[in-house]
Amino acid sequence: MKDKSEHITMLHGAGGTVMHSLVKNYIVKHFGNAVNIEVPLEALDDAAVVDNIVLKSDSHAVKPLFFPGGDIGCIAVAGTVNDIAVLGAEPYALACGFVLEEGLALKDFERILTSMQRTCQKAGVSIVTGDTKVVEKGSLGGCVINTSGIGKRTEALERNLEVVRRFRGDFKARWILDSNLKAGDKIILSGTIGDHGLAVLSAQEGLSFGSDIKSDVKPLNRVIQSLLGEVGGVVAMKDPTRGGLADALNEFSEKSHVGILIHEDRVPIRNDVQAACEMLGLDPLEIGNEGKVVVGVVEEKAEEALELLKTTEEGKDAEIIGEATADFKGVAMQTLVGGKRIISRPVGDPVPRIC
Ligand code: MG
């Protein structure tokens, strides 16, 4: 009997350990080790850096196309913008490839384009090139959008790095990378988790949860640039998308070779999201988000960074949720009842096709 793992399964696209092994064992095997790339493919960061330009490509296959709080159009712009922004760069130009499914209503296509344009305006970016293909009716779900983009260094990033070096003399990194954390750095989460995954799940399954759970999808580049320029001290950043906060923290921990301890009572979760997760047997730490950022910042700047975030719409529910530590390896959570729970990398996001 053939091993199921010889074929692509939905888990291969769900963040988590199964997707990471696909990327490492197949994609990096063939495309890794390109020469003279400052932040290369095999760093597996949110984006690459080539000749001082941050470069990112991201395909968006969220199902359904429209869901509470958002649609595939705003995700297609915000997803790529945020991956560029978390390296510390300012995104400025995007390329967009549409794969449209036969039968997609033109009014829905126009609604998606309008949403993309609105999100571009919010982020201050432009779509400058692209492509359109059409495939026969099947299971595409209407359309898939690939968005690639470039971002450049900014004054704010330079100021941020100067602040880091003031506290950490040996800091050599030129970008905000997953591998930059050191024991003692604080971990800030910009707001509540699980909202996006549950909003998409509710649309997929026709559930209402008797509440008002909406996607958090939004571009974060402006708030990130203010944080870098006005406070500084940021060393690592990640948008906790597929695989959620659990996957993002494990990426930090593995690449930076530090332990991370978070505190359950400080992780912001809406009551209705928590209740829906309990009802469905889902762990909110493993559910994807599209408008949140996890920030590693030097301890001396953590309170100031939190204060700035709290003055913004994007970061009004931000909290310092934990710290990097040399006491253990991996990620752990101090629970409400007083124990410690290991937070391992999820096998895959429990909600399929969330982005
Ligand atoms: Mg990312």
C-alpha cells in the first residue's frame, strides 16, 4: 500500500511541522544555497534580502473568498506587505498574479479588486505589474492570488538598530530577523489571537458562534515603522499567520537558540474566541492571524514599545506576553493554574485555507 505521505495533503499547506518539512526537504533542497544573498531562502524568514531590497512572494487561497471582517483581496495585499514589514523594511511595490476559476462572478472579482486597492492605499503601496490566468471549474474556490513585493531600508530601521546596539554592543544584524533574539529580550504580542482563523472557519462551516468574531486582517507596515523609528530596540518580528502564535514562537526559539517563556494570563484572547475554541476543541495558540505581529525587543525598551503600540488602532490590545530565556530550550507557557506547559510547533493549523 502506498504511503499517504508520498502525496501532497492539506497539511502540507497548513503551517506547522508538516509544511516546514516539505519546504526544507523539497524546496530548500533544490533552491537553497544561492550565492551572495544577504538573507537567503534557507534562513526561512518572512522574506529574503537581495542587494539591500527585501523580496517576498505569497500565494493566497483563502476559502471562502469573502468572510467576516475581510476577503481574499485584503489578505493578498496585507499578507505580503506584513511579511516585508517584519524584516524592518517599508514595502512599496507589489506584483500580482491572478488565477481565476471559470464561473467566478465578475462582480465578485471587482469586489476583490476594490478591496485590494483599498488595502494598498492603507499600506501606501502600489500594484505595478501582474498576470491573469483562467482555469477550468474545479475546486479552486473562485480564485487564487499571488502577490509578490519589494521593500526598502528606512531611516526608522537605522534608528532602531542604533538603539539595539546601545544596549547590545555586539549586535551585528542589519535587519529584523527571527534569529536575533537573546536571553532577556521581551516578547510583545500586538493584540488578540485566533480572530482570523475562527472568522474564516465560521464562513467555511456556516457557524455563527453566537458572536461577532471578525478577521483581524490589516497591513501593519505603518505601525511597525513607527515602532522602529520612535522607540527602537526591536530585534525580531514575525506575523503569526498559519500555525499561529505557537508556530511563530517556535521559529524564534529554534533560529535564535533561546528558550521562550510566555504567560497565559498575558496572552490577549477575546472571550468569544476562547469560548468558540473550547467548544470546537481548538487551541487558540495554533490558529492563524492576519493582522498581528509578535515583537522581540530588548528588555530596556519593552515598556516604551508597549506604550506606543497601545496608542494605535492596530496595537490597542498589545501585551508583553513573555521573554527569551537561557533556562531551557523550546517554548513553554506559565499556565493560569500555576504549572508550565510545553508549546510545541503545531503539526498544522487546525483551520484549512485561512490565507
Ligand atoms: Mg510571515
